[in-house]
Amino acid sequence: MRRIGIDVGGTNTDAVLIAGNAVVRSVKAATTADVTGGILTALQALSRFPEVTAQPVDAVMIGTTHFINAVVQGRHLNRVGALRIGLPSGATLPPFCDWPPALADLVRGEVAMVEGGHDYDGRPFMPLDRAAIAAAARRFADAGLKAVAIAAVFAPIDPSCETEAAAIVRDAIPDAAVTCSHELGRIGLLERENAALMNAALAELARETVAAFEAAIAESGLQAPLYITQNDGTVMLAAHAMRQPVLSFASGATNSMRGAAFLSGIADAMVIDVGGTTTDIGQLRHGFPREANGVVEVGGVRTLFRMPDLLSIGLGGGSHVEAGGDAVGPLSVGHRLTSEALIFGGSRLTTSDVAVAAGLLDLGDRTRVAAIDPAVVARTLARAHAMVEENVDRMKTDAAPLPLIAVGGGAFLVPETVAGISRVVRVPHGDCANAVGAAIAQVSGEIDQVFQGMGRADAVAAATTLAQERAVAAGADAATLQTIEVEDIPLAYLPGNALRVRVRVVGDIAAAGAA
Amino acid sequence: MTVTARPIPLDDIESLAIGAWILGTGGGGSPYLGLLNMRRIYADGGQVLLMDPFDLADDDDVAVVSNMGAPLVGQERLTDSRTIARAVEIMERYQGRRFRAVMSLEIGGGNAIQPLMAAAHLGIPVVDADCMGRAFPEAQMTSFAIGDLQPWPLSLADCRGEEAIVARVTTWKWMERVSRKICVEVGSVASTCKAPRTGAEVKRWGIHHTTTKAIGIGRAVREAQRRHADPIAAILEHEGGLRIFAGKVSDVARRTTEGFLRGTATIEGLDGDRGARMEIAFQNEWAVAWRDGVPVVTTPDLICVLNAVTGEAIGTETLRYGQRVAVVALPAPPVLMTPKGLEHVGPRAFGYDIEFRSVFAEPVQGQA
């Protein structure tokens, strides 16, 4: 299988072609303001290699920070009609109640709350008020709203209120982009509703962006289906991703860690990605990043997105070196490395200058750093090594030693031996690990539900079956599915040994025509 | 009657939410939704007054309120600030008289905010007191029960309009059983007004000035966060607490028995505690902490497991593998440490055959 992976970062757009289990070619292009231009340039650069064009490409996978930037910067968002199903509960905490006011003012179109929803055990909470939903839909239509977010109490247990309401809304607004909360999240109405509102606010941008991605690919001459990578290191078909842009928020960091796993062939390890300004540290379990616990804030809004648990520190190849090597970072020359660092004729001592002086790196003009005091070199590297060691330990959850995979352009700052680490692994193409991660993404399915009146083993088995059904529906090859996470939490005060079970499975993308 | 009651500024309620979650000792439910309700009430021009318990007349009637149920259900059936006020009104109708003020059952967790919501809607002040000084899982684990005060009646309301009165029970434990059954039947979340108290009872058996205490803890955490100082050191200094352990969660075993979340968390030591291991058993709240097999802190001393960086509390339901935590102990209210108090809330009340000895009674063994 031949796949192109593209990572659209803040500075560079990287593209790689992977055939089977090998990286064939990798290229870098400057990221452009419209995102699409950089992708087209990268694809055209890749297409100049005969081994790239010799055979058809099966799939293109893009990872982008475009959608999260839109929310964080409050740009390109459309207004949303918010429909909450669950009165009389929560009447004093309506949709948008915990949003930053400026962002809420941009997104809030109309708000409606109606009776309905379920209890934790699946019993109806209140009868669904269909007349009130129809009235709300007419109000949304009259206001000219084209995007609607629907959230019902305990929809992850029983989504029927949300799906029925979505049908009523589509009757009133035939071309509406409708987001139902149960498609995005877990238990926690407010956070799940926030995700749905944010998703609906990105409806127009997502449609335009995915259309532009497809245009760029068509223009490059490729004829391959387009996938968008998600926060959890898996992909969705572009047509599906277009409807759920929030699920691709954190894909850049995830792709980098997944790429590190692929390039090294190691599934359980610590990963350190040293860039120019910052270093991200995370942990791979079964080839996937460990996820952050609980609530994640995006643009000041609480959500429950599946995001990798990352520690970012101010250390990179462009970090300022001060105090004779005793202080490194967090300030950095960033993308001005090639004009401000000593090795490029500048006047700022950076970690890259020290690495060149130490013979760890071949970059720029090494005669410009010949006069640096060897004691300063030693202290700088000792400081950088201490920062790496301390922060890798912070992120490590096992006492047993693990390998550490070092990727990114500043990986020379990672020492050969680190406490608690069995070995430091460096890989070819490590500077394009993020695009590699996009190219190898898989398809996942997840379930998070309360089970009652059955043993733990039966509950986990039932949850696994449901997760597998979701993965196949999302485009996975059923024969390749494996369970990568099982978590169960007994629920206090609920009778019948209630158990909340979360299961996640992943599989390879089903071959074209099979899905 | 003239009574000095001071308005609680909204900023103090923000601090209360953080402090109460720490005093929740792992349980009590997050105060976040209660805080959101209070922000709305204040945005609409509402305000709540806080009164000193010693300003109550002996014959004043005081409502003792709490939200009851499973925290998970509360995350979906979001608290409506008016439901807790309805529970108080049901009790007023049942008893045929009005309350002078309202107070919290437990200052630990979300129930620290419930009386503020009730007070805002009812137009009466909140008494600066509770009857746990922390959070506990059961109805008989209060200073009022330790004082053998009358356990009945109780009123209960759910947001749909279901209402119930528990008219009479023989013991506090029976109140726990009967009211828990009703709560589960209406969907495992309900607002309750417990057995009403007189001003004299609150002054004799209440745990006083705990709202102010929780606000103070929260304020210390927020100020430390703003100054980029160590918020855990700020909590310890504010409360005269002890740093017990620092480490990473290496295992959490949970099980549900008799409707409660029970289990044990294991924490592997870091920094000065490297090489040591702490195990903490819980029944909704943290109950007993062992360092390398030796019990070092037991209920009713407060065991708080905090985020090592932010100083904010982590609940027994949300504690997860890999989290970096600080374990601290805070002093318990004296009434809980009397022989009668220990019968209700000591280690044996939670099934541990351990003699209670406060970690604050003498210097901690093995600590510099």
C-alpha cells in the first residue's frame, strides 16, 4: 500500500510517501496562509521524483492545525443554533454558560432548551417534546442559521433523542449542518455540548477547507481518497472529517509520536520531539500516545476531547544560552536561527552553536564557534541534558526503564544515556516524523457506556463489540481490529454494580472497494 | 433582630469552589457546576450573605442542605440552582414555619455551594458552618449525629417535581438507608433538606467557620498560582497541614460495594520520597494512608490528594494512573476526634482495625 502523509505545521508543510513499511521520499515546503498552497507545493515537489509517480497512490492523509487555530483566534467561525434536550434539569446552566464571553458572542445564534433525554440506566428521563423541537427549528430557520448543535442528557447511553431531533431540524432547514453530541463525546453533558457547539461553529470552514484540500490533490494529479488525521492518531475519510472538524484539533503532536513509533518499530516508549523553540515529551503505549486525563480547554472552553498527554518545555535547537551555559531557553531565535545564530554570522549564542562547537552537529560555519570556552559548551550540554532527564521522568508512568525515541531537528540535545531510560533511539527521517505519522494513521472506534446487571468480563465484551462496530462503520478493515484501551470504573451510589466501561479499538484502513 | 451578615463577593465563591474541592478529601463531587450557577445568579444581580453561627438566636430555625447522589449523574442532569431551594420550601411547608438561615451539610465538594444557591433564591443568609468539616459518605457521619441530635424529618426534591418526606426514622443509619433508596429511585440525584436544627444546636454541635476556611484555602491556592509559587506550600501554611508524600500514581483499584466507590490507590514516591510507596484506601473519600505498609494518616484527619503542579484536588473517581500528586494531611475538627466522634468517623467506622492517632499529635516519623 502506497500512502502520502502531509503535516501542515506552523512553519513547514512536510510530505512523505510511504510504500509498505518504508519511507520512499520526504519533502518540506513553507506553510502558506491559505494552507492549501503549501500542500500543493509539497505535493508537486514530491511528484518530481520518478519513484513517487511510477505507481498510483492509494491514499493521502493530511494532519492540520487549521481548525484549532480558528477557535483559538476566533476567526472563520459561523453562528450556531443550540438545542439542549433535558429540561427540567440544567435550566439554569444553558448552552454557552461557561464559554468566554467574546467567543460566545461570535458563535451563539439562537438557544433553545426542551424536555427529553434519558437516565443513566437508559430509562427515559422526560418524554421528548417534539413540538418544542419543531418550534426551535423554525426559530433557527427564521434566524438564517445553517449550523445546529444538539445535546441530550445521557445521549452516550441512548442517542435516540438527539437523532430524532436532528431529523426534525433537517425538515425545517434541509441544508443544515447538524452536530449531535453523542458522536463526539463521553459522559459530561456540558463538555460534550461544548464540543458539539464548537464543531457546528466550524461547519463552513471545514467544508471550504476540505474542498480546498481535495482541489489541491486533484490539481497535483493524484487520484486517491483523502483522509484527515485525528487527535488520537487515527484517520477519518475527508467527507466524514468535514462533519467533525473538532476531532482533528491536536493531530500534529499525535502524528509526530505515531511517526516515531513507526520509524523505530517500538510500540511502548517515551518520545521526545525537540524542535527549534520547544520540546514535546509524551509516552507511547501500544503505538499510540497516552491521552490526557479528563477536561481539556480549547480557546478557554472546557471539552473532553481525546488529546495526547504532552509536556512542553522551552528547549530547542534555537534556545538562547545565557549565564555561561547555566541557563538554556525558554527564549529562542525560532525560525530566525539562520540569521541570528553565531554559526550563521549572527550574534546570539544558541544551543545549535554549542552543538556545532561540541561536534554533535554539522551546520553553518563551525569556525565562528571555535573560540567558545569548552567549559561553556560542557555546562550548556549538561543543563540541556538535565532538562531532558527531569522532564522525561515527569512524563514516565512506569518505574521500569523504557526506550526513549528522539525525533525533531533539535534531537542532538538529547544525551545518549538518560536516567530511567533503557536506550536512546534515533531514527532516519526523524525530522519528518509528523508527516510519517499522518501516512500510517489507522481507523478507530470507541465506546463509553454504563453497564448494569452483568459481570465485569461480560460488560467489557459487550463494550468491545460496540467499539468494533463503530470502527468498521468509520472505514476500518474488520480483520485487523485490535483493542488498545480498556478502562472500567464502578459507579458510586448506583445500584446493581453499575460499571462505566470505555473501550477503544483500532484497525487498518479497509482497502478501496472493500468498505 | 439585627444580625451582622457580610455579603460574599463572587471572587470569594471562586475561591470557595477550589477550597471546598480540597476539603472534599477525594469525594463530595466537583463544585464546578455549583460555581457556574453562582456566576449566573450574581450576573443577574443576586447576592448571598454569610452570617456567623454565633449570631443565631437559640430558637432560630436553620435548614441543613445537601445534594445527594452519584457525581456521574450530576454531570448529565446538571444542577438547577432552584431545586435545592425547593427542598427547603418543602420542609417549610411540612413544618409550617420559615427558616432563619441555611447551612451546608458538608463543606467538602459541591455541597459547599448548595446552601449559597438556596440562599440566593430564598433571600435568607448562609451560616458560616457545616457538620462535617470535610466530606464523608454517609448520613450518620456528621457532628449532629455525633451529638445524638434528632435525625428526622428529611425532605427530598428532584428537578422533575418528585417530592418526598422521610417523616420519622429511629437512627441516623436508618435515615441513610431510607433516603438513599428514594434518591436512587428518582435517578440517583436529588436535592435534600436534612433534619432542621435550632440556633442553639448549630452553636453547640456545628463545625464553625468552615465556609470562611474553604474560601481561605482556595484564595491561598489562587494567589500562589498567580505568583507562580508552590500552591501546596500555600495550603500547608494556611491550614497548618503536613506534606505526607510526593509521587506518581502507579495503580488505582476500584470496586462498588453497597452503593459506594471503594478501593485503593498506590503511589510510587518521587523527589524526597523516591523508593517509598504509599497506598491510600477510600470509600468515596480517602480514609487511610499507609507508607510502606505502616499507617501514617487515618480518618478523620483529612487526607488530600492534590495535583502536584496546580495544587487543585483530585477526586477518587478521577484519579488516574500516571498522575503526579502530592498527598497532604490537614487537621480534623476536634469533635470528630472525641471517642464518640471516632465511633462515627474513625478508622473502624470504615472497617479498618486501626487505632486512630492523629498525624498532628506528634512529629511524623521518618520525616526531616
